[in-house]
Amino acid sequence: MGLVTMIVGLVLFLGIHIFITRRAARADMIARLGEGGYKIAFSAISLVGLIMIIWGFATYRTTGWIDVWYPPLWIKHLTIALMLPAVIMVAASYIRGRIYTTLKHPMLAGVKLWALSHLLANGDLGSIILFGSFLAWAVFDRISLKRRADPGAPPIPVGGVGNDAIAVGVGIVAYLALGFAFHPVVIGVPVFGA
């Protein structure tokens, strides 16, 4: 049941994010619902999908684990190493500087790195579906951005090297918080010292 719930959550969450790449359909929806109505609907569908993903994956992990392959231990260490630049990329998508201008879409680059590294480090069916779906969405979204006329991101001013330093600092703090607090407490899998 957990795997099915997670998959439905992925369809909702990633489906609404794929919908926004269809700019004409998105514009029609905004015209019908209004800007506020559209944002409420988008947020509600995203939130329901995210809750279903989290609940479904947690249920799957406790009641229906299905091993597909057994990754070697060194891949887990590689994943831990790759997560630092992934988190910094996500921070750089909001604290924009040269990292942002170099990568163009650091949020998607960070999601791809997160998903790929977790996909390699986890050999169970639920993880393959979860991380594979996010990786596929991030690749799709990056390709769709190349074909769009609009930038697809909020107009946040781009700064210089100072913003990069702040993004790296925020990324390091977030990385440590994820590794020492979030991952072992919420996910139930220790990251450091395991």
C-alpha cells in the first residue's frame, strides 16, 4: 500500500510540476482561476503529493521493502560527498551569483545530483521509483527550459562573488543539518559515522 501511495503522490507532485512547463495550458489555467487561485491550486496539489510521497515511502520502508540490487558501500560514501555540491546548488538558485549564472538552473542541477546519487546508493524498488522519478523530471524540466521563451524562475537579482560565498555558507549549514539531524531523525538512516 505504501508503494502505491508514494506513486500516486509522485504523479500529483511531479505531474503539477510538468504541467507548468506547458506554458499555454498554464496561462489558460491562470486566466480561468486567476493568479491567486492558480497559486493556491498549484500549492495544494503539490502539498498533497508531497505528503503522499513521504507517507507512502515511510510506509513502504517499514512494511514492504523490496530489494532489487545491493549497492557497494563506496557508493554511499560517494553520495555523501555529492550531496554537498547538490545542496549548495539549491542554495545558489535563491542566492544568485556566479554559480547561478554558470549553471543557469542550479536548482535543477542540484535535484539531478541529489536524485542520481541517491538512486545509485539505494537498490530497493521504492528508492528506484522515487529517485528515478525526480531525476527524470529534472532532466525533462531542464530540456523544456531550453525551449521556453520565459526563464521559468522568479526574478531574483543576480549578485557577484559575495552571493556565491553566502550560498556556499548556507549550503554547508543546510548539508550538515540534513546529515546530522534530518536524515537520521526523519528518514531513519544515519549519514555521518554510519
